[in-house]
Amino acid sequence: MSIGTTLASVFARDLDIGLNGEIDYSLGEEPGAELLEIHRSTGVIQTAKHLDRELMSLIRVHVYATDKGVPSMSSSAILEIILIDVNDNTPVFDQEFYNITIMENITIPSAIFQVKAVDKDSGQNGKVHYSIVASSANGFSIDYENGWIKLHQNLDSRPNPVILLVRAKDSGQPAQSSTVNCAIHIVDINDHAPHFVASQQELFVEENVPIGHEVTRVFAIDKDNGVNGLISYELEGDDGVNETFRIDRSTGTITTKDKLDRETKEKYLLRVKAEDGGDPPLSGTLLISIAVRDSNDNAPYFETDFYNITVPETETLGTPLITVKAVDRDSEQKMVYRIEQADRDIFSIIYSVDKGATLLLSKEISDSDNMIRVVIGAIDQGGLIGTCTIIITITDVNTAPVFLRHPFTIHILESVPVGTNVIQLKAEDHDRDLNAVLSYSIDNDQFAIKADTGLITVAEELDREKRSSYFLNITVTDHAVNPLTASTYLEIILDDANDNIPQFASESYTVYVSEDTPIGTSFAQVVAVDVDEGDNAIIDYYLVEEDSHHGTFKLDRSSGTLRVISKLDRETVSKYHLTVKAQDRGSPSLSSFCTVFVTVMDINDCAPEFEFAHYDLWIAENSPVGSTVGTIIARDRDEDDNARIQFRIFGGADAKLFDIETDLSQNGVVHILSRAIFDYEAKKNHFFLEIQASSGQLSSIAPVYVHVSDINDNKPQLRDFTVLYANHIHEPVKREIGTVPAFDPDHNATLEFSIEQNDVLVVDQSTGSISLKNVWKRYINVMYNICVSDGPSTVCAKCRLIYIPVDDSLMRDTVTLGLPNTRFEELLDYDRFERFTSAIALFDNWYSDDIWVFSVQTYEEYTNVSFIVSHANTIQRSERVESLIQNGLAKLSDIIGMKVLIHRDATCLNEPCPYFQMCRNTRKYLKITKSFKTDTFVMHSLDTVSSFQCECPTGFIRTIPGSDGIEELCDRRLDMCFTSPCQHGGICIPLENSYYCECPEQWTGKNCEKSIYVDNCVPDSCFSNSVCKLKNRTAECTHCRWQAHDTDLKCRLRSISFGEQGGYIALPVQITRIQWKLQFSIATVNFNGMLLFTGNLSSDFLEILLEDALVQGRFSLGHDIYKFAMPEWPENKVSDGNWHKITIDYYESKLVVSLDDCDTHIALKHSNFTGYRKCATEVTAELPEKFVM
């Protein structure tokens, strides 16, 4: 029992009055008295410490009653407290671990060892029984009363050791238990000879494999252990085996020891011996036949490696140039010829087996071709290749050069210097060697031409006034023995040059302008002169853009007149430096610059400006009259007398309570003084007045709020609170996770914070900021005491820290609940949040700490709460959690006092996942966090959004199309029975993503691994609150609440009845588009009615009903709705009161509905010919293309 529990109450009577009649109670000092305490006045006796019957079963103590008289008088009584045993001790084994060794051939049955456990409790609480909880091998049992472990069947030494988990459980209610591990080591007997996995092998090996090539690997198995199971290999065989092959004694790998030659020996017969390490050893043999294959090891070759031929450049297309032929020393080789490499793609070949390959000219020879290299290859059937190279020399035919296209008239400036490039003329000659070498010449002295390049340059100074144009004749000649020439003409016209820059009348100008000058006013003009003529003498004026005048001034481009184009403000800019550019219209243009200094003259156009839009000033209560409340400063951006400021109290409801004092030493400074004594506790402690600052005719007004400050006379306020910090593991952790939600009614109170010593949290003494000492990657739920003090008073409360690390994989099992008409403040309360998590934990055998809330998101009057359930270090599937909550929404709403809805996203209803992939609703972290704070809760929340994920379920495999490996298809189904998982002769039936074992008698479990004969009742022995009892080592379920014909042997409900009111079965499962099977039986006399429904009408669903006694229905896989009905056949009428079995089987887009024991293949395909009853119907669903394999 807990400390403070009331055990008894004593009462003594004193007939005196006054202090003589007032009684104090106390306890004696006998052993056990320290475990108790007695109330001095009432005589109530309570526990002061925890009681332990095993340490003291009887407490005998004196109780004293003493009055307050002088001298005092007292009497005593003896109090006996007998402690009744509770089952608070677990059985303790005499060893922490048992090690036992037995021989493999031990006599069966045998009692091999005994375990013992002692329970300190008494009676039934201390009576111990034994059982085997788990065993790595069959054949062991334990005596329920004395703990002797017996062996009932022969053991193999593998596995070794055998591990038993033994439980000792007392007989208390509820019972206490403990477990111990027992290791049974089995000494092996060499009674198994090695045997090879394969009885014989026939192998082939190429004759050109290198030495050390692995030919094969043999493998033998010995069921013995240790040295008896250690296998070594050696070779035996005909002559040459050990010289040609070797075997690794440990691994059984057979490799070549020498080069193979099929022509020398084409077949080897090996005998491999496997011998164990027993004494004496046992062995087994294996015969291996190795045949050597011939290989293609000769490449084709030509009669010579190089051929030289000469071809004129004018050779006609299709002309055969040369024929070559290759030879292959291998037999029966048919060769293919091809051009392996060519300097120019102008050739082709034709070939025949007998004559070889002929090289043809397929395209014209280019003028630039001099010598061309062609490589021809011959390839045999084995892929070996031989090549030859043909060198083709091209001969030239001379033609005249030709000038390329060029302008016949060009312009140049008269001022260009001697040597200036004028133009380069080019000519082409497609001949070769000297026939293609060209030289240029000209017939004029003022210009020159380079003979080798055709570049024309100025040879003498030019003067347009003496001669304005020149007409030139240019000739080009090749260097052939009989040279050929070509000529062209060129006209050169001289243009005038712009060689004078504009000149300003002055390099700088200084002007003054008032800041109230109207926009558009001209205030200055600049002038420049250019002595050139025409466009070279026309001047344009510009303001340089880099100056700070932009948007203030504008310069007339033609006249050079400066104008104001925006309002001037001396207080913003008092001086401008403008750079003016004068530029002529020559090409290229010439320019010069001057500077204009503009000074803005001040006017009184600025009102005084206060430092702040309003002022909040503080004065301590009880301050004497004349105390300075605060200082106010104003500034005027004007100059000199225009900036002189005067102050006065302009108005305000409380102006009469205050006065002002202007600071004569500082312009623009005024002090506010009190004219009354203020009291914070008065009805009014906030006051208002207005201060006016004036400069000439301009003024400004500032509102002033005066607050009376309080003295420290209230305790701080702090309640028990929770700090919940959710963090995504890929985001950095903020060390500061919140602040202590403390409050002090005194505004001037200075709070100090402290926390008890711990390794997780630290609290800033001044600010109350709560920070993590370390960065954690695990779930934390701890509680500490935190205190806050304002000096005189200290208040403490409990702080619960919940630290939740999440990642994308955890968020796949997120459950989101919606709280309509609820704000986050209503949920984030210390007590209500605890009720919320505790209420969810009630849906299963969970604890409130298992509910990890990591996100709270609000939408006006709607709040979403996202969490995951982690029980026993296992994340619970969101589908299961949602199903449990859905069945208890009303109860959950009542417990927490809020309406609760399950928030589900509809994305997966549209089946976005292709092939066999399954859509799963999840949440996606937006990398956005939000903080919430109430009086008792501080939360760091993750913002998430509804999303989905396509998963390839168990039973299907992923393939990757193409070579880029971008998309995983999940388009192949696995037979989950391929590993033969069913034990003890069970029959495996493959399901969509699992399997089902039909077990023989005496065996049960998923894999038929459990015997129906047990020594203890296990948790899944009985259901529906029935009681499990053992009868002949078989679990029998008693007190089953169902009728015998409605249940199975484990008290699981297997049938249900509908009354006259009607009804139907609603299955809590979701059908899929891949494969499913549903089977149930009905007995009815009704002709019409609903039988079964599962799914959602807006997506996937199945509906089974009766119409005119025939089974009909409809189903959908999220797209079209398909209807089906049993054929009009007498045997298909089911409203006869008898039991009828209905089977619905969906596989590969086809739904088959059958009745009773029906051969669906015959009923659907051959009933019209055989007369077999039409007991089945089918319908095919058309799925979208993305689901088609």
C-alpha cells in the first residue's frame, strides 16, 4: 500500500476541561514503530514508509495518550498490526543460467536435469509451478510441480546447443513469474557419412581456359558436428587427372592445374572423395565427367598487309579499284568483308566467298584529297578479324583560279595612316601542289597588295581634296608550268573625318536656386562650340547618368538649358554636382564635359518632428510632486532660425496633472514633470496628455501615455506544465525548446528560474528559457521540478518533457484526428492532453506514453492532431489504429470532452499507383515548424500535409525497365509457397501477398509448427473472454458465450443471425484490384435482402444481395461498377432454409461467383454440353492501362 494509507484510529477520553482535557497522541519506540505515524490531535494512524511482510509480518507497538495539564498525565494501549501477504515477489531460480551436457545417443525417455525456483511470498503466492515457454528443438517436457526436465525423443546434434526458456510462476492472483535460459549441449557421435549434394556431374570446358580456371565446385554435407562434421576433399581418377586438375581440400573447388589440349585428350573422368574428421573417418564419392571443347583460335589474314594504288582525281564513280582476298586456317570458316576504317567515306566494297572483296569508288574525289588510307577487314564466324591497308594516291589536273565574291566599291577615311588595311581579296584554285599556289598583283602606286595573301593596304598618304576616288585592277596567277590567271576591279572612295571636339565656354558653372522653385522653371544654360561642319559640328547636350540628379533636373538636348522637373527639398539634398556632356554627331562622335554646381536655398517648410510617434513614460507610485516623468526630444530639419522649437502642453484628458520644463541649453529638448502624487492601486493608473512642438507657423503634436508602476507585492504564478518538442531527424535541433510559462501580477517583478539537477534540461536563470543539454535521437518522457522566484516568494511546479524524434518512415503510420469547433488552446492543456493520450491508449493494451503526438495544425475553428503509436518499441500500423478508434469515436469524444473525427485523405481512393503497387496514405513534412504556448503547455510542432506512397507489397517483386534504372515497376508476382513453409505435411495455399497452411491433425499455427498438445494455456488458446483449461494436454475453452453451432473450438464467432428487422454483414476489410477470395455460408427463407457489404461506395466496394432467391450483386475497383447474378437455375435458389456456401473469387481482373461445391470451370465453359448445373457466373473488370501487365 502507498505511504499515508490510514490503518486505524485510536481514541482516548479525558474528563478534565481546558488544557487538562486536550489530548496528544504518540507512538512508542518498539521495532516497527518507525513505519507508522499518528496524528497528534485525531489519533489517526497512517503508514510512514512502505510495508514489507517478508521483513516484518507483525507490528506490536504502544500508543500513548497524554493530556496538556501541568503536570501532564498519560495512559497507553498496545496496538497490533498483522500484515497480510500480497503477491509482490517473483519466483527466483537458484541459478541465473543452466548449462547441461548430454550424449547424442542418450536413452529415451530420460530425466536430464532439474530447475528450482523459490518465492518469498507465503501460501498460494509462494507456491511455484514450472513450464517451458519456448524451445529451439522438440521433444522436451517439464514436470509442472518439481521442475524436472525430461527428453522424450532422439536428438540430432544440430542445432547445438538446444536452448529452453523455462518459466516459474507462482499461484497468486495476479500471478508473478520469472524465466531462465537453459543450454543443453549435445555431444556428437560420428554416425553420418558425408554425402554429396549431386550424385554425378557432366561438365564441358573450353580448351583455351587459363591455368587456375575454376571448372566446378562440389559440396558434401555431414550431419555430424565438430570434427565429425568437418569435411575434406581429394581427387581420384584415371591417368593424368592429378596432373591436369586440382581440388581445394576445404572448399571443394576444382581448378585447372595445366593447359588443356583437346587434340591430346578430349575427356577426363574424376572421382572426388569427401572424408569427415571422425575416428575412424567416414567418406563418400562423386563421379565427374569433364569434356574439352574445341575453340576458334586462328584469325583470318591477307596475302600482304599493305597495297598501293594510284587514282586520278577525275576517276568515274563505280570504277573497281582493287580486289583483295583473306585466308583462315580454321576449317569451314565463312568470312565477311567490310571497310573497317577510311580517311574519306567515298568507297564501298562487294565480296564473294571465293573471289574476296573488291573496292569501288562510290563518291566523287575532293580537290583536297591527296592520299587516302582504307583498312579492309575479314571476319570469321567466331568473330576473329584480320585486316589489310590500301594506300590510294590521287593525281592532279590543272584549272584556272577564281576570285571569291567581294564588294566592288568601298569607302575609307582620308585620315587613315600609311599601312592601313583596306580590304583582303581571296581567290580559289582547287588544284594541288604548285598548280594551287597563287600570287596577287595591282596596277596603282597609292595602294599595295601582298602577293601571297591578297591584302590591300594604303601605300602613300591620302588627300580627299586632291583625289576623291581610285579605280584598281587586281590580278591573281597560279604557279603551274603553263600558268593561268584571273582579274577583278575595285573602286575606293575617300570620306571626310571628324577631328575636332566641342569646346565649352567655361569648364564649370555655379548657380543658386530656391527649394520652392516651381517645377518646369529654367535656371541656367550651358553653351559649347564645334569648328567642324555638317553632322560633325551639330552638338547635343546630356546630363551624365551616374550623377545624383536623376529625376530632379532635365537638360534640353539642343539648347543646353537646365530645368527643375521635380520638387526640391533642401533638407533631403542641399547641393548637386551635375556633369554635362557636349557631343557632336560625327561618326565616331567626339565629346567634352563641364561641371554645374547647384546650391539649394532654404525656406521654412518643415514642421518639428518628434523622435517617436507616441511616448510611453513610467512613474513609480508615491513619487513626490515635481518628479521628472520623462524627456521628449523633437528636431527641425530646417536651418538657423527656421529650426528654433518651442513646446507647450496642447491637451489631453489628464493634462492638468503634468507640467513641462524646456531645456534652454539644448534646442528641442523638454522635460515632463508631475503635479500630483499617483497611486498604482487607484482606479486609474494610466494617463494621457499631448505635447506640441512649434517652429514658426508649423507644429507637430505627440501623444504621451504615462503609466504608474507597481511595487512587488504578489507571488509568481506557475502550474504544472508540459513541454512537447517534436523534431524531424534530418532537421537541426534547436537547443532552446521553449520558456517556462510563469506569470507575476507585479509588472516590475524580476523573476528567477531554477530546475532540479538532471542530465536532460537546463533552464536560464533570468529568462526562463528551457534548453536541451544534448541532441537526442530517441523518445524521451521525463518529469522534473521547476521553480520560479520573484525574491520574497518561490513557487514550484512539475515540468513534463516529451521529446519525439520522427522521420519519413515513421510518418507513414501517422493517424490524424480532427477536432471541429476546437482551438489549439483547448487541447494543449496539461490535464486535457493527458486525458487525450490516455483515452487513445485504452483502445488496446497501450500506455499513454505510447501515443507520440508530433503535429498540431489549426484551421480557424478546426484543429488537426497527428500522432503515431509506438508500443514495445514497435510502430503500430496506422490502418489498425484508425480501425480501433473508428469503433470507439463516441467513447473517445466523451472522455476528452471534444467531438473527434478521423481525418482521412481521399487520394488513395483514386488508386494512383500502377501495376501491383499499393497506395498508402501518409503525411509529408513541409520543413515548417510552429510553436504553441498556453498557461500549461509549450509545443514545438511539425507542419505536415496529406500525401501518399506507392509500396510494392510482400509477394511481388520489382523489375527495372531499360538500362537507365529510373522506374521500379513492381510488376511480377511471387508464389509465397516456393520456400515450402508448411511443416509436418501441411498443404501450402498461395495468397495475394502471403500464404495459408492447411495443417494435418494434431498440428496448428501459421506454419503448422505448433502441436495441439501443450503443457500450458497460451494467450491465443481461447477468445471472446472464454476460459482456457487443459484436458489431456489439449486446450479446452470453457464459459464460451456463443452457442456451440455458432463458434469454433477456440470460441471464435463463426456465424450470425438476422432477425425480422433485417440486417447485413459489414466487413472491415478493403478489397483490392489484384486478388482476393471471400467465402461464407447462409441459411434463409427470405427471397430478397442485403447479405454483405464491404468497402466504400465512392471507391472500391463489393455488395452481395438476394433478389428472387438468387444471389446477385455488384462491385467496383474505383472506376466502373460491374453487376453480376447467378443464372436462373432451380438449384441456384437459396431461400429453402438450408445452408448454402457462396464463394467470390477475384483474380486477374475476373470475378467468379459460385454456389455450394461447384466446379467453376465446367459450370462456366461446358455446362451446355455436359448438362452440369450452372452454379457459377463471372464478370471481367476493365482496369486502366497503368494497371495492365
